[in-house]
Amino acid sequence: MMLETYRHAFQRFTQNGGGSPAWLRPLREAGLDRFVRAGFPTQKNEDWRFTNVQPIAKREFPLLEAPAAMPTVESLRPYLFGHEDWPRSVFV
């Protein structure tokens, strides 16, 4: 069952600390519990009646491991544009 795969991935994530503040853990646990109880939505759910999520529900999305190092300006340089002194935002 795919939901159990996500539960196990979450447990591995939290065992490693998750790199998050302590107050966030209970919120994440509550969100996962709700997701496991409800499962993936189906077209029988009113809000999802026009969207078939079964292709997503059947596919496993493994949790990524933490990067070995934080990106540096040098590693991001090929993706930069504009002036050197412009502010930069990096979304991962």
C-alpha cells in the first residue's frame, strides 16, 4: 500500500531530525495521520470530481536524501542573471 510507504519515509525523515524546529513535528505528524486516514482523493470526493489522481496515487515518490553540501554561489552562477549586486532568491 502506497500510504504505508509514505508513513515509513516520514518515520525515517523524523528520525534524522528533519532539520526543523521542534514545534513543527506535531503539525507534520497530524498532517500525515490525516492523510493516511483519508487516503488519496478520488473522483467520488466532491472537490476532486473532475480530477483523477490515481496515476499519482499509484506512483511511489521516494524521499530525497539531504544534500552533501549547501549550494554555493559558484555552483549557482550558471543560473544567475543581472548584476552581481542584485538580490538573489533560490527556491528548492
